[in-house]
Amino acid sequence: MNKRLSNYIESLKENIPYNGRLLLVQSPQCLFDGFNRDIAVNRGYYAYPPIGLQWLAKALIDRQIDVEILDLNYCLLEKVISDETFDYTNWIELLDEKLASFCPSVVGVTSINVNSNIYEKNYPLTKILRFLRDKEKYIILAGGAIATDERSEFLKRSYCHFIVSHEAENKINFLFDFIQNGDSSATPLKKIYYKQENQIIETEGSDDIVSLEGNLIGTFDMVPSGTYNKIGSLNPYSRMVGPDVPFATFQLFRGCPAKCAYCDVNAFMGSGVRHFPAKVVLEEMTYLVEEKNIRHFDVVDDAFISKRSVTAELLEGVTKLRKKYGITWSSNNGLIGASITPKLLEMMSESGCVGFRIGAESGSPGMLKKMRKPATVSSLRKTAGFLNRYPKMFTGANYIIGLFGEETIGQMLETFKFSNEMNLDWSSWATFQITSSSTLGSGNLTEKERKGGGDFVPTKGDSKRIIKYDSDVVVGPDVFSLPLEEIPSMDQVKEVWFAFNFIGNFVNNKNLKKEGGNFNPEKFKSWVYAVRICYPENAYMSLFLAIAYALSGHQEMASQEYELTKENLEKSPYWQERFSQYYLMDIVSEAPLNVEKADELLSNLRQKFIQWIL
């Protein structure tokens, strides 16, 4: 079985002698069209450790292979921060330096980027693969969600020799049996792809399920563990606990019990949920705390509370770690709202959870049904009621608008009103992006939109963090007057996103309302400061920080943020236009620098949008 695979590998080795060295590469986690050096210097870019590659290194540990991991994202950000003369557009040179010093014969590459147009010349993953291919010196493996979904196209374009698709711990061992020995005595496995004589071939064998056991303790010296906070962040939660707090991630579950139409987790992981023993995850966390000085963790699970008894066992151990070392944790991935109970929330709070989001996605019953979301507006309301009992945690909900190019303005407005009704600390708005063929849908997306439109957050596609719009796009509060039955273009959806994000999270934020029992401007400030690191020239963020400071009686800090607002406005016609669209120039002219004036101006502004909020 797999004689063709054996022959193909032998033909590769005739031109590329195998030397027992494997380099595993994680590509940069940003899109360079919108790269901003100031954000990098302020450690605002994502810096997720390459735990997927660490699992592969662990899987190969018993082989006579010299394995090294190159976190190219880390190297890039470190270089930008430490060397102001470094030209980040030449980031591929960092890979070339590693190749020259380590001299591998096999290179494996993966990516956790957003799925923009991956065939553009500067897309990190495909640029790396083309760079390696053109050297003709390496056996090239590609893996991860993007490579899995694009396997046929990658091989047709000769980007790599093998696609090791889906979860790869077992498959990479099977493949290295052939690379090292020419055959394998292990159970033959499917889903390794290669091209031979212009034909895409899949290996013969059975499907595999990765057994979740053990941990990554033996791999943390392969990456710069404990120093990732020096070059970036995980998300606003890691920034909120402090830029100098060392962070890491942990994983308890793989997979997701839901089968949401906009998500490709099941397509990649398979259906259902598996989990590591809570004990071994705690061993890993304890090691990181005691040996690498980690003090904040973020959960990377897609379904962290899908089995509450397992989660509770972990949280009991995390609580003990917190009491001894003062650690905190968060979950930026959306938790399944229906799985949340008051008892679990109590455990989360006691174990040091600073905040999390739930995956609401929509407030339109019709869209929830199309999404195949395992939630209803009633169940989400119930969950919000639970969350609001724990004000020490910063809680929010994720929402998607523009799903598949099928969602109407009316359905989006349902979601906006629902998000205000939920009354959480934050609503994380995202525009729909195709992440794989499994989320493609059959809606009204143009060919350009189907190929990928950049980040889920529209402003991240521009280095100045602005949304450029054409004259035919409706802007400002006028988006609320669009026909309810209209299915907007994705460019129009971006303007809807701007309105929802600004009005819901700033104008109508519960933490800035003196009435209602939720007044907590300190909580608002800590989050917006964490977010603003990625938006240094955003004029409304500084304005609302001025308002928050004024409401909490800190007039000096309010004045500083107010002056920064004026500076940002003076140098930016874009922000001047945005302020005019959303009635903010009156606030600037009246200077919201004390409690009474700030409350009055914000209340008046809120009234201008009240018909769309309620």
C-alpha cells in the first residue's frame, strides 16, 4: 500500500538529500497591506505561540530527527521593535537567515492568519511557500486550516510537496516513516496529499483520530516562552492585565459540538469534542507559571465549557494556582452561551477570569437558524442575565453581520437592537469572511468578496485603521435608513459595522451611564486603553476616554485625552468627516471635562440614536 508515495519520496530525495533536520515554521500573523509600525512597537499585534507546531515536535520526539521551530511572527515583531531601520517588507530575509544557519532538508509551514486573498504576492503563508519552492533545496510540507482547504490549488501551483491536512500529529509520523525508511509498518493513513505526474494523489489508508494525552512541557524551550508579551499581545484581555505581564495559552478541548454554517472547526477537526485530561493541562500551566514566569493565560479552545465537569475540574486547579501566584486568564474565543451556569461563572470568577465573550453571532431568529447556531434569542438573553451578575469580569458577545452575502439590513438591525438589550460590557462586531470552502455559502458575494476581503474587523485592513468608502456607499447614521429588505454589498456592510460598533460600544456603553446600576467608567477605560493600542490615531476613542475620565472625576486625565482628540482631528480629514457624520463636533466644541458636562453631552448624543438603540 502507498507504493506511489514511496516512489515519489525517493524521487524527491534524489535531488534533495535527507539530512535528518526538520524546520517547522509559523508564518506572520498579520496582513502586511495594513501593517503599522507604531502598533508593532506598542505591542499591539497578535503574538500567539505556535502550540500547533509544538504538538508536531512532540509527536516526532522519539525519532532521530533534529527538529527546530521558527516562529517567524515573533522574529518579525521583535526585529521591528528592536531595530527602527528594519524594513518589515523584507521579513522573508528572517526565514532565509534561519535556513542558512540550520540547513534543514525538510521544512513544514503553517499559518493562523485571517483568510484574505491568499494568492496575493504578500500573503505570508503563500509567500513563504513560493520562497522555499524557488530555492529547490527542501522537501516542503504545508499544514493547518488554510493549507487543508486549499490543498488542491497549492499542489497544482507547486507550492509544496505535501499537504498534511487536518490534525497532523499522526500523519506527520506516518509521512516520516516513508521519508526516513521508505515504508511504514504503522496503520496507513489518509489525508496526506501530493502531486505526481500532474495528478493530485491522496495517501491510501484510514482516517485517524488524534488521542489527546500528554502536554507540551518538553517543547517550551523550542520557542521563546515567557517573552511573547515583549513583542505583542494575544488580544485586548492580555493587554488589559498589563503589557509587562508574561502570557501563554492553554488548550483543554479540541473540536466543537456545534455545526455552525459560518465556521470551519468541524471541517478541520471532525465532528464532536475531545478533551485532554484536566490534570495534564494543569501540569503544563503550573510548569509555565513556575519555570517561565507566566501570569496570564488565554484559552484557545473552540468549546471550553462544552463538558462542564471537565472544565470545573480544571478551574479548581487554576484557582489554587491563582491563590499561590496571582495568575489571571481569559477566553477571547466565544464561549457557548447555553453551557454557562451561575455555578460555573462563580468558579470562573474565583479562578481569576478577567473576561470572556460568548458566541451570540446574531439577534435575528431567522439568521440564527440559517447559521445553524445552537442558541435562541431567549437562551442568549438568559445567559446575559447570568453574566451581568458578575461585573468584575469584562464580558461581551461576538456578532457577525453580512453572513454569506444573504443578510438583510432589517436582520442586521435586529441584531443591533438585541446587542443593546443584552447590555454586556462590549459587543465584538465582525463582518463575515469566508474562511474555507465549507463556509462559502451560496449568497450574493461577488468574486472579489469570495476570494477574501481581509480582516473580520474592517479597519484593520488599512495601516491608518480607517475605512475607505466610495460615494455610492451610505455612511453615518443614514445606514439605519437603508431599506430593511436590502441585502447590502460588503462595502456597505463595513459602514454598518462602523455605525454598530461606535454607537453600541461607545455612545450606549452601559459603563458610561450614570443611571441603570452599571456605571463603571474605570472598566470602560481599562478595555478601551487595551483596544486603542491597535488604533493610535482613532479620534473617537480618545474623546470617549476623555468622557470616561471626566465622569470618574479625573479632570487632568480628561484634559489630556481631550487634547489628543483635537490633535488627531486636526491632522485627519477622515476623522473630521466621521465626527461630523456622528454629531461629535458639538461635544468637542463644548469640552466634556467635568462630570456634569460629560454626562450631559453624552446623554444628548445618546438621544440622537435612541430610536435605533431601543
